[in-house]
Amino acid sequence: MATYSLAVTGARPGSVPLAKVETIDDTYATLGGMQYAMRLGLAFVTQGQDGRLHNRKLDAERWTQATPILKTSP
């Protein structure tokens, strides 16, 4: 089960300005967790502002630690 206690949020590509809209699962919310997910192309669960869960991947090309960019996972 995913937890969101770290409250690290990411933005979707194309949102202007880059509004942080989804909270990243604690497993991947740390710097090491994000790097691991990008290296292996792992999909993980995020929680939207409305509480709905989404499958996302980190966009390694546009990612920054301050604003992780999330893209939809198929």
C-alpha cells in the first residue's frame, strides 16, 4: 500500500506554470528513489489533489529535484 507522508509533489508536462499537482508515493519521493525509478523506467502510484490514484513515471529529460515532472504510464 502506498503512503504519502513525505508530501513530495510533482508536475505534469505542459502545465503552465508548473503547478505541483500530484503527491508522489514515499518509496519514490526521495532523491535516491526518484533516480532509481528513472534509471529503470518504473511506474509508481501518485495521489492527485482530489485523492484519486494515478500510475505515473518520472520524465528523466525534464526532471529537476525541485519540480519532478510526471508523465502518464500506459
